[in-house]
Amino acid sequence: MENRELGPLIRQERLRQNLSQEGLCRGICAPSYLSKIEQGQAAASDEVVDQLLAALGLRCCRDREVLEKGEALLAEYWEGFVREEDLSAQTAALYELENQLLCSPLHLEFQVFLFLEDCRSGQEEEAAARMKALRPLESGFSPRLAAWYNYGCYYCTEEAAYLEAAFRLWPTAWVCYYQASHLYYRGQYSAAVEKAQRACTMALEEGNLYLLVWSTFLLGSGYVSCGDMTLGEQYYRRAVSLSRGVDDHPRQMMWYNLGASWLERQDYDRALRCLVQVGELEEELTAFLLQQKLALVHAHFHQEREAVSALHRAEELLGRLSLPPEKLALCRDMLDMAAFQLRPGFLDDPAYEGALFRLWRDADRLGFGFQRFFGVYLIALCQHQRRYKEALAISQAMNRELS
């Protein structure tokens, strides 16, 4: 590691302390030379760099053992991040080295790590502040590190331009997969299918089984959402086959997504056959949604005992969910909407219509596609009450969302 990698740190700290270049380098080096050091255009001697850092109240960590350990931990972190693995061990070990790594040749990479950790842990204010602080240093990033930074910016802002920048800097299956996911969760299903196909090809070329599985799975979701259940299930089963013996989650999510899609199409027989095969889910929000959908299916078949059992399990899960109040209120409306369907004449109950309307209006706060799911039920209610113009307006609004 060269001293030129410490230039951006010197500039960052100098600006933070509101010092001029002349004020910092007086008696150490010429301002023009400091400018080159800060821009990474000059590899200054240890003596000059250490004097500049000392003038800023910093001491450079040059301990080879510490640096090698930090470098190895960061490499493990990035690899695990792509695979969505449990990173608690690497994160804890890196935080133990924080003081040393923040003033070392690894400082840029470590600061981007801190940025992504703020993003992942939901510390929005901290992430936004770090995102702003890192922007002036971006010119000193390697293409790969700049891609990670842009991904963190996307995580904070959900602006697709950051993913596009990340892909230009580091065109890999990982970035391509997130581009496809971004399109999918905004209802741009055809574009998502195209991008997911490219992610599959890149994952295969890179030998990345994890991304191949989930890009293939996303391809299945895209086709299902486009209305092609046959092709969607074909890709789902391919993803499940690829992950067999390694990860059961794709199998569970295949049956959940197929069941939800058949339920949206009001095919209750197929929906039930799929949903009962999901099994126990670790992710509590998806587990809650599974029980809510099972309650809807059982209520349709007048299987009151099974429906009530599913509602009770959903109620327990709801009590454990850590969501903002407005999202918890939507989940409560989902339970009420399913419970109403156990009552005679529920389609004429104003309270049922109220819960359903709130879900139709606001459920996309939980993710794109929820509004369309509840819109189907709201259309059925309007048709039952012979409010055909309203049913048509809801249907047209749903079609506009997908166009």
C-alpha cells in the first residue's frame, strides 16, 4: 500500500478542520506538493505524510498485521454482502479495528464499509451524512469501491441512476441483479425480465451460483407478474433445482409467489395447493403475509376453523413485526379484511369496504404489487354492489400502474 492512498484522508481532515493548504503544510512541504498528495498524484515519503497527519492530530497506522487483517476482513465482507450472508462476525471484527483503519491506507474502503453498515442498519441520518462526506473523496475510489459507494447511495435514495453508475464502474452480475430488482419492485416487469436475463448470463460467466439462483428466481417472478404463469413457474423450478441441497428459501418463495399470484387471479384451488407447501418462513413479514393469504383462501372455501387458525398465527406474527406505525396499520387492515370474509354479507359491510379501500389506497407502501392484489377484491365488491363505473375506474388505474 502506497502513501498516495492517504492523500484523500489528509484532504478530508484538513477541510473538516477548516484549514488552508498553506496553513497545514507550512514547514513541511510546498502547497503545490500538498495539492498533489491530496489528489493521489504524488507518493510522498513516510516522513512527509506522518508530519502532515501529525499536524492534523492524526497518527498513521502502518502495522502490517493490522492492515493485513483489515484487508482480509473487508474482502470477506464484500463477498458476503453480495451473497446476503450473515456478516455479524466480520462487522464486529472490523469495528474493533476502527481507530486504526480510519487512519491507514485502508481508510477509504473502511469508510465505504461504515456507510453501507449505516444503510443496512437503517440509520438514515448517519447514512445520509456519510454519503455527503464521502462524495468529495469519490475521485480517489477504485472503480470497484466507487460501485459500492454508488450502491450505498441507491440504498439511501432509491434513485436508479446510482445503480446505473455502479454498473458502468463495475459491470457484474451483482449490480445487474439489483438493477433488475429495482425495475421489478416498481412494476416495470418487462424491463425487469430483460435485465434479469442479463444478470443470469453474467452470473453464469462469473461462476456465481448464488446470483444465478436469485437472478433466475427473479426472472420467474417477472414472467409471473407479466401474466405468464407457465414460463414463470418454469424459471422458479429452475432456481429451486439450482439451489437444492444448499438453500431451501427459493423453494419456499416459489410456492408463496405462485400461491399469491393464483389468489390474485381468484383461482383459490391452485392458490391453496401452492400456499400449503411453503412451510415455516424465517422472515416474519412474509410469514405474516402467508398466514393472511391462507386465511383468505380458507374463508373462501368456508373452512372456518382453518381460517381462524391462520388468523391467530398472523396475529402472533403481527405482534413481533418491527415496522413503522403506518405499515403496522396496513397489516391490521389485512387481518380485518380476511376476518370479515368469515361473516355472512361481508360484501355489504361498510367496515369491510373501509379496510379494503385503505389497503387499495396505501398498501404499496409495503411494496409494489400490493395495491393490485387488493384492487381485485375492491373491484369484486364494487361489482357486487353494482357500482360498475367505480369498478372500471379501479381496473383502469391498475392498468395505468403497469403501463
